[in-house]
Amino acid sequence: MTSWVLINVLVLMQIPNLKLEFLGYYLAELSLLENDCVKLLPSLVAASVVFLSRFTIQPKLHPWVRAYF
């Protein structure tokens, strides 16, 4: 599985939000440019990207939703 697929799964576990999804894809692409991130598991990259995207878009809300637990 790639990080794109995992981002899609994590985003679809909540209310669909195109801004969140596109920001997640963008951050995942940026992580491929960083040599230290290339050796990480795609699931770790996807989880980090979703966390950062949710926090960036809605900073007053907790970045994780109950569906992730």
C-alpha cells in the first residue's frame, strides 16, 4: 500500500473534506522529497500527514477523531 491509499482511507473515515484530502496528498508528495522520510513506512507517513492536515485546517479541534482508535 502506498501512503496515498492510506491517506484516502483515513480521510474517508470521517466527513469527506476535499481541502483536507488535497493538503494530505500535497504533504505526502513533499515527504518524498525529503531523504529521511523516504525510509519511513507509508502508514506512518499517511498518519502524520492526516494529523498535520487536520491540525492545519482546524487548529482548534483535536486532530484525531474517534474512528481512528
